[in-house]
Amino acid sequence: MNDFVPLSATLRQMTAVFMGALLVLLSSCMQEQHADPGSTFHKGLQRDAWRTMAAYDEAVLKHRETLRREIPPVYWDPGIQRLHPLKVYTHRGNLVAAQSAADGTEHGKYIDLPVAPFHPVSRWFSHKHSVDGFVFRPACGTGVFNYTRTAAPQFSK
């Protein structure tokens, strides 16, 4: 008896099983679920940053706003407003709340979002490892950094 199964048939079966498992996983993710109480993402500045970006993204998708890096104050979550930022903008998928700027140097809070492709790192000699002019220092809260940015870009309004 020949037990040989052509590779293409096996590949089709594996693909069907994989697609079925993926659909089950995606449908379970689509159901309304509350954040894991052990996670920090459902509270604090990360949550506020996420809400700010979501409100702005929704306005862009509904053509009420044009896409730009700086987020207008009308979309700032109350938690972001409490920082009293001069401006709020995105950097590599994260949210930046600039709290002061003078002589080409900017200071404020850099809020790392878990879904962003870039995650800042604070080191003893961070000034030697700056990223796009940013130097990071730990701040209060998970995923929140104090930053200094030299040669910060100028945004037109």
C-alpha cells in the first residue's frame, strides 16, 4: 500500500487548518474584552495617549482633519491636557507631549505605546545613544519617559 500523499495536498490541508485557527483567534480578539487587570496599558498616560491618537485618527478617517504629525488640542485626552503641553505630536508611532521649548531644545513626556514599532530606552549615557535628537530618562508611569530633544523639528500650522 502506498502511503505517499502529494506535497500539494498536504500543503493545502495545513493552510486550511492554519486559516481556520487564525479565524478563531481573530474572532475571539474582536469580541469586547476588558484590558487585562495585570497590564498597565488600560490606565495612566499610555491609555491617555492611545485615546488621543484614536480620536485624531478617527477624525482623519472621517475627513474632518488632514493627516499631519502634530495633533490639534481638540483631540487631546484629559490626561494629556493635564501635562499642559505646548504641542502634541507623534514620533515613530508613539506620542510626544512637548512641555517646553527654548533655544532649539525641547523637553516633555514621551509616551511609549506597546503597538508602536519603536520603543525608547533610557541608559546611563543616553546622550551617546540619542534617537532623532531624543534623549530619554525614566519618568513616573509605565512606558513614560522624560525627554530632551535637540534640534527639534519646526512644525507649520
